[in-house]
Amino acid sequence: MIDSYKILTGKEDYKDMLERDESIYLPFNPSRPLIPMENDVYDDVRKYFEDIQDYKKCAEIHWAKCKAKNS
């Protein structure tokens, strides 16, 4: 989920991740644009970090989703 967090928040590009690592695991296809909506990948990743009580990452994912909605 940390890879998903990095991509969703724009901290890292998936192409750069692939060059560095042999494989990455994501719950979505990063080559397709994400359309923010209710119960989407943003919410799934945010829920994971909420469950492990990493609220800073939850907030960053929330704002990334808001930014994507307004783009």
C-alpha cells in the first residue's frame, strides 16, 4: 500500500518505481487515469492507513483525492 500512497499523492511516479524495483504491487492500473469517486482506490488506500493509525498519510490521500476531483 505504500507504493499506492506514493503514486496517489504524487510523491513518486510508477515508471520510476518500476525502473528501481523489479515489481510493484498496486490495487489499480497506474497507466490509466483515476477518476475520483465514492469508494474508489483513494478510499481503499486511505482506509488501510486509517486501520494502522497513520493519520498523516490519510490526510495526504484525502487532499490528493480532492485535488484530483478539482482537476
